[in-house]
Amino acid sequence: MTGCSPTGRSGRRDHRGRFVGLPGALVGVRQRLTAAEALAIYTIGSAAACGDEGWKGRLAPGFLADFVVLDRHPLAVEPEAIADIRVLHTHVGGSRVWTRAQ
């Protein structure tokens, strides 16, 4: 895997067959994740994998306030649209550090 786009990776989580040239066929059906499962793995799961689950991975009092603001809610769009979600702002430690140019 290359790159580090959460929307790009999780956007491919449940329609694997379409990316291997098998129209209408699903490959790896038992390996599919819901959007909520993919989001939890990318946030809470990655913090736990690093041993940082006590202060990273969720928005809660006492946790590091690193997060992004997206143009659409990843749990409210069709799976095919997840890869098209754009990051509008990035916050680190609670402060905005990046804003998408208009």
C-alpha cells in the first residue's frame, strides 16, 4: 500500500470486485468492512496499535485533539462515494493547521 488517504482506502472496503475487473462479482466478501468499522480501525484501532489508546484515537476530554473536517459524513454516503470525500480543514492539538483552498 502506498499513500495515506483514509478516504481512498476505506472507500474501497466493501466493493472489492469492481477493482479487479469482475463486473458484478464480489471478491473477498468475508473480508468486507462497514464504513463504521473502517472508521474505527483507522482512528481508535491505529491509536491502540501504537499503544496510544489512552490519549489518541477519539475526540474526548484529555485526548489529543487531532481531527479533520470533511465535506461529507463518511457514514452517510454510499460506499462508492467515500473515496470522493474531501478534507476541508485539518486540526492538530485543537488548532487549525490547514485549510483547503477555495
